[in-house]
Amino acid sequence: MSLHRVFAIVLRQIYLIRGSFPRVFPLFAWVVVDMILWGYLTKYLNSVTSSGFNFVPVLLGAVLLWDFFIRIMQGVAMAFFEDVWSRNFLNIFATPLLISEYVTGLVLSSILTSVAGLAAMLLIAVMVFKLSFLVYGLMVIPFILVLFLFGIALGIFGCALVLRFGPASEWFIWPIPALISPFAGVLYPVSTLPQWMQVVSRILPPSYVFEELRAVVSGGTVSGMALVWSASLAILYILAAYRFFARVYRHALHTGIIARYSAENLG
């Protein structure tokens, strides 16, 4: 793997973002709206309950982490979609670029764009709504890493779907976080779900993340087994997503899909 070629993919994304306000604006706009909406909701819940329970780390913290996961996934997808929309695949894959270098470049681009959104979320959550990550302790770090890995996996998987079925299939990618959020237990314990949904939750790394963080906020302890299992699942999904992307890429080369990628639907 050549770091120079990986950096070239990242540099292209930097140039695209730097020179385009419409690309910069979404990095901050939606996360700011989410933080304000959920921040004031948690303040309202704190004001109308007499139990003394603090909803800020439970709800606002969960929303912040979930938005971080979404930014990571969409960061990978958006970097890929730039090549879809500009019909740039022939130019990219006519070079000696390896598929591993291309995917690594997408991931690093996602990190850069996600850090910007995360910084905006943290600024609002901490300065305006007094969210303190001291409540979670150091265990928040490995759990954030789990969300990061799973977001990367879903981003690569979404890119593979679009590469296989054409630009029109990008509309299948955007709803993915919303579709899995009921099973992930972002805002409520997984135990409140019906049995069949709990079965699905057990194979989703985010469900372990939010369950354990709620336990910490409630004064409990983190389960090391849950952390290991969620991290293992996330790594497994990354390997599976990359393998899927590589197979789709080889299929695209053998069938000539890349040469006619301007079509809306590739069949």
C-alpha cells in the first residue's frame, strides 16, 4: 500500500470541501440542530421531574455519540459519492491505485470531516448544556472507537451497494442509521424491545455501547465482555464490508460497469 496514493484520495476531498460552502455547511448544520433540539428537551425533562435524575448525560450524550456514528458512516459514503456524481471512476481506477488504498483514503477522509462535526457537537453540549464526559469516565473512549469502527463498516458497505447497483441506489444508504436505531437502543434499554428485536440488537455493536454507557451513568460498572464482544463484531463487520466492496469492484471490472457508470440504474 502506497501512502502517497492514499494521501492523494484524502487531498482531493480536502480541495473539494475547502472550495465549496455547500459542502462545508452540512458538516455542522445538522449536528448543531440535533444538539440544540435534544439539549433543550433534556433541560425540560430535568425541570418537570422531581426524581433528581439528570437526563443530560443519558439522552444528550447518547444523541451526541449516535450523531458521531452517523457522521463517520456518511463521511465514507460522501467521499465515495463525490466520485459517483462527478463520474470519476474511470479516471481513478485507470491509475495504479489499489482498492485497499482507495478505501483507506475514504476512511481517512471520513475522519477529517467527522472531527469537524464532533467538535461542533462537543462545543454546544459542553458550553451550553453542561454535558460532562467525566460521568462516563475513561470507558467512553473504547466505546467511541466501537461506534467509529461500525460506522466505517456501514460506510464501506453502502459504497459497495452503490458501486454495484448504480447512482440511484444511494437512496438506500441514507436511511440505514434510522433503520438500525430502534434496534440499537440509543435512547432506551434494549430490554424494552420485543424479543425478536432484542435478537437483532445482539448482533449490532451500538446496542452494547449504549447499554453499557447507561449502566455507567446509573452508577453501575462496565462489562468487559460486552466491550470485547462489541469491538469484535465491529471488526468483523469491517472485514466483511471490505471483502464485499472488493468483490463488487472485481465484478464491476469484469462486466464493464465502471465504463458505463453514468447510468442511473446498472441492473
